Amino acid sequence: MTEPAGKRALITGITGQDGSYLAELLLSKGYEVHGLVRRSSSFNTSRIDHLYVDPHEPDARLFLHYGDLTDGARLVTLLTTIKPAEVYNLAAQSHVRVSFDEPVHTGDTTGMGSMRLLEAVRLSGLDCRFYQASSSEMFGASPPPQDEDTPFYPRSPYGAAKVYSYWATRNYREAYGMFAVNGILFNHESPRRGETFVTRKITRAVARIKAGVQDKLYLGNLDAVRDWGYAPEYVEGMWMMLQSDVADDYVLATGRGFTVREFVEASFSHVGLDWEDHVVFDERYLRPTEVDALIGDAGKAERALGWQAKTHSADLARLMVAADVTAQECEGRPWIDQPLVAGWPSA
Ligand code: NAP
Ligand code: F7E
């Protein structure tokens, strides 16, 4: 393989929300980007199809490889062939509610998967920088505001698996001198957010109710407080962490809390609807243990990296509703058919 003019990066989870934005960002910076893709019986690359160029083309800089975080041997093979300068570990079973239904699978991918990848980096002898997608879910029951020194108290199999990956990453930094960092990211959303996370479930339902193809929206706990930011800004923070002189761990957050109810109100009112006419409580969306309030303090990232969130929850709700309304109207994918990600820092 010839050396690329820019840096070479490997992204696990490239087909997910963050992976797709990170791939765009790195390509815009001249990187050669390699992505790990799970084999699926149907296409699972819709978030990155617009970035794909036939690898036979001389200007192709995005390359996809089949692989899975449960297959450690495959990870070693890929790392030794690709030889990336930066590895971003974004792959995970990332749904908190689902982690109660599939705790062992979640532990195997979201927890052990990171250890397999770290060990693959070590075994391949590569001198590369490693980003671990850690999560505010690790703080769980610890009250806000949460920062890098807040004790972890996970409240789900997902949160527990992320704590394992967090410590595995720190251990490889301390034991082997690896440039390995944890980005402890609070919730971040976008028109590309998976349809079963609460923000997208709400904004998609608003668009469908407005269009007359749905009437009710069934939700669980409306009192939960989250610190919702805008995903394209957060992937820029991931990249900044790997460009730093020192490997360290950073919280990324907006610093402001918003209840699920407030997100619902902001979303429905954006299209002139009264949420109370449509939202119905359904206990199936409650969790055995809930995380009541997450509000992050990203002061360290601002001081050390110059990173700061720009988009806050109310603007995010409006931006996502607008994208879903357009997608509903043209039956298309909001991120491909329309340049709707206003505020995208590198566009
Ligand atoms: P996402 O949209 O759910 O994407 C997850 C990605 O992981 C997808 O590409 C998925 O592939 C892949 N994946 C799942 N299991 C895998 C396996 N066994 N092997 C290989 N790939 C696998 O998640 P996201 O919102 O982009 O989040 C990215 C990362 O940040 C995740 O680790 C998440 O836990 C973490 N995080 C997210 C947030 C947030 O608010 N978004 C906050 C903190 C941390 P398929 O497309 O084939 O399913
Ligand atoms: O829930 C409440 C739910 O599933 C947010 C992941 O990206 O962020 C995400 O995890 C809140 C919870 O995200 C419904 O009980 C009410 O309090 O959108 P969510 P999450 O659990 O915060 C963290 C940082 C991650 O790392 C994760 O990967 O909304 N809620 N009613 C509901 N949630 C859902 N999904 N569906 C409902 O009907």
C-alpha cells in the first residue's frame, strides 16, 4: 500500500451517526479513511453512501473493510495491513434500553470489543493514536454537573461496559505508553441519529404527525434531564483530542440540561402543534434503572483543546424537526437529499 499524502485513519462504527460525520471531517482534512463495516444481509451504509467513491478511482480516499469487534484476529489483520496513524473506536451496541435486553452481547461488543481492538493495536506493534468513545452514561447516578473527576456509577449494562472500556484505554496508556484517550461525550444528536433514540424518535414523529401519517407518539420518562449537543461539533472534538501533545481524557458537553418534556415541547411547537394532543405515556419505554440527570462540564476541553459546544438543545430540536419534515416531504434521507446540517463546522 502506498503512503497517503495525508494521514491514514481507521474508524470502527463508521456506519453510525458519529462515524459518518467523523469520516466527512477527516476526508475534508485530506485523510485517507478506512472504515470497519459489519456484514449485513441488507445494506447498512446509508449514512456514508454519499462519501463513497469506487476504490478503483485514483482519487478514492474512503475504503471499507468487513470486520466486527467480536473478531479479534480480524482486527489484527486489518491493523497490520492498513497501518493507520489514528484509530477511532466508535463501534458499540450503543442503545441503553436495549442493553438491558441484551446485556451479554452489549458487554461483548461495547466492553470486550474495545479491549480486543487495544490488544490488536499492541500486537501489531503500530505507533498509532487511539480514541475511545466513552460516555456520560458512565456517571449514571452521580449527580450533575459531571466532569473528568466525577466518580462513575453506571446504571445499565451499557454504562458498565463503557466503564470497562474506559479503564482498558487508560491502562494501555499507562502500561504500554500508548497515545490512548477517552472522549467522555454527553448525548449528541443530529438528523442522522438512530430512529429509536428519544430525540430522533420525537422529531421524526413530529414530521409524520404534521404530514398526517401518524397521530400518537408513545414515550416513557419525560422527566429525565439530558445535555444534548450537536454531533458534527462533537466529532471535531474527537479529532482535536488526537492532535493534542499529551494523551488525556476529556468531557465534551454543552453544560446545559433540558428535560425530555422540554425537547418534546420545542419540537412540536416548531411546527405549530400542541404536544399534549399527541404524546402518550407507555411504560415499555421505562428502564429498570434510569439515569435521572446528566449535565456536563466541558471546561477542561475548552481550556486544553479550545473546544466549545455551539448548538444547544432548543436549536437542535428545531434543526432536527426541519430535517425530518423535509425528509418526510421528499421521502428521502435528510442528510443526503438536503444540506440541512446548518452549522456543520467544516462546510
Ligand atoms: P450508533 O449510531 O449506534 O453507531 C454504532 C456503530 O457501531 C454502527 O456503525 C454499528 O454498525 C457499529 N457496531 C455495532 N456493533 C458492532 C460490532 N460488534 N462490530 C463492529 N461494529 C459494530 O452510535 P453513535 O451515536 O454514532 O455513537 C458512536 C459511539 O459513541 C458509540 O460507541 C456510542 O456508544 C458512543 N457514544 C455515543 C453518544 C451519543 O450521544 N451519540 C454519547 C457518548 C458515547 P451497524 O451500522 O452495522 O449497526
Ligand atoms: O434516552 C428517555 C430515556 O435512548 C434519553 C446513547 O447515545 O446517550 C444515549 O443514551 C432519555 C432517557 O439516550 C423514551 O429514559 C423517554 O432518560 O435517547 P436515549 P440515552 O439513554 O441518554 C448516551 C450518552 C450514550 O452514550 C448512549 O450511547 O430519554 N426516554 N421516552 C426515552 N428514550 C427512548 N430511547 N425512547 C423513548 O420512548
